[in-house]
Amino acid sequence: MPAIGQGLRELRRRRQLTTRELAARSGISHSSVSLIERDRMSPSVDTLGAMLEAMGSTLSGFFAGMSASMPYSPFYRHEDLPEIGRSDGISYRLVGMNHPNRQILMLCETYAEGADTGEAISHAAQEAGVVVAGTVEISVGAERRRLQAGDAYYFDSQTPHRFRNAGDMPARIVSAITPPTY
């Protein structure tokens, strides 16, 4: 798996910040910053975003820089997919991070039993996906549907949307978002 922590540590050092200064600026605990930089803990998208913002960077800029330093290959083993998910039971594994001129954000998503993305969000993109295991309840605007393995979705992401594992086992989705947001 690409060393997200190493990239964060290098960026922090280029900005001439200590881990304590980064922790104070980002609102992330010093111990969490340390664990993330040593790749002992995977940061959530929100945590990573807060750390990068505190250093004057963005998710897309950070991942573009990381992908430029990695050799390109069209094939990816599971352990090579960076985890950009959340600690509350939602895993997002990023496919093709090092692809030059990536036009699609491709994810392998896993929702633990009861996991929920929270309040509906919206952003400028389009999303599509196929449920490959479990049951996922997806809300898009005023519509809500329970999808099971083999069912799919495609919507304009500017419409507020939310995902929730509605089953009694982990749920998996293979999804794509364009344009890529990270």
C-alpha cells in the first residue's frame, strides 16, 4: 500500500512544522498525527483533509503528488489499494491512484454492519456503482432504495445522497465517480 503517512511527513517537513504544530493547526491529536505519519493508522478522508488543509494542500493535490512518485502499472493487488476510508466502519480502497491523467475515482467500498455515511452530502460529480455483497440502502434526493448484490445505481452527485448498510453482514460496492475528487 502506498505510504500515505510518509507523504504527509514529507509535506509537514517541507512546511517546517513539528507534529505538535500540525496537530494544533488541524485539530487532530498529536498521537494520531504520529500514528498516521508512521502508517500505523489509516486516516479518514475528513482527518486527512484537515491535516492537508492545515499544511496548505488539498486531497487532490496530495494524491496527485503521491501518484507521480509511484511507478505506473495497470494492475493492482488488494494490499496496494490505499485506504482512504473512515474509522467508523466504512472502508474506501482507491483503485488506480498512480494512473497518469486519472479521469475516474474508482473505489472498492466496504460498509461494516450498521455503517452509515451520515447526513446526505452533495458535490459536483456523477457516481455509479454495483453492490457486490450485502444490502445497501441508498438515498438520492427524496428517493430511497435498498439494493442487494447485483443491483446498481447511477446519479448526479449534486443531488444530496447517503449510503447505509441495511443488512446484517458487511456490504461491498464497486463504484466510480467522475471527475475524481481525490
